[in-house]
Amino acid sequence: MNLIFAVDGNWKIGFNGQMLVEIEEDLHRFRRITEGHIVIMGRKTLEALPDQKPLPNRINILVTRNKDYKPEGFLVVNSLEDLFPLLKEVNPDRKMEVFVTGGGTIARQLLLFCNKAYITKIFKDFRNTDTFIPNLDLDDDWDVVWESEVQQQDDIYYRYINYERVRW
């Protein structure tokens, strides 16, 4: 599995179910990387999507404890124990990559199963945040394998950083 997130300087990813900031080029990058693959998200992440619709050209898996929550276009599992058999079913030959896209709880629960991370690091610390993912810079199991040049949108500066797990 792979993580794919935009984080601020404290590895915060959102507030009240919403992203910290929308960076147009980052949204295009997200689409390029995840199209044709599998995305996993929690209910709050789904509810933050435009019109709460599945992301096109991807298999969308929703993890929620609510057994009655069955949004159209999503494969729904009610526990992580149910997730792995579903992944085997929809991706038996493992040709598609699996991306953990949100939110913080799902990312923390699935981190041990991830071996790559595509991070957009925003050079700003947002005050109004309530969601985070683990700081891979402080985790000896992860190394930076690639960094972009610094990018800019309006007054937001950011960099793409790819990580790989080096220890299990």
C-alpha cells in the first residue's frame, strides 16, 4: 500500500473533514498517481469529496463502522479485517496499486502495511487543524527517496517528497 497526503509542517492534514488548502497542481498530481488504481478512504474523507461521489477511474473503497452506510459507487467494508479479503478479490494479480487517501485514523491504522508515501509538504503550519498522520521524517523505518523543487501557488509554498519504507 501507499500513503498519499498533503501535510503542513506538523504533519497535519485537515480540519473538520476538509483539506488544509487546495493546491491545484497537487490535485492534478493526486489524480495522475491514483488513476487506474485503488483508493481507500474513511467516511469523513468521502464526505469532503465534491458531491460525495467516487473518484473516477479508480476502485473506491470506503472503510466505515456504520453498517448501513452504502454510498453508490463505493465498495464498503466495516473493518480493516474485511479490507484485506476485498483487496484480494478486486486485485487478485496485484496489478493495481493501493492508495490510502484519508483520513488520519485510516492512515495511522494502515501505516504498517504501507511501503511508499507520496507526500506534499506545505511550508506552513496551520492553526485550525484536527487531523494528522504520523511524521515520517521522525520514523527511522522511512527514508526520503525523492524531492521536488519548491513549488508555489499564491502565498503557499510546497514540495513533493516521496518516501519508502526501509525497515519492517
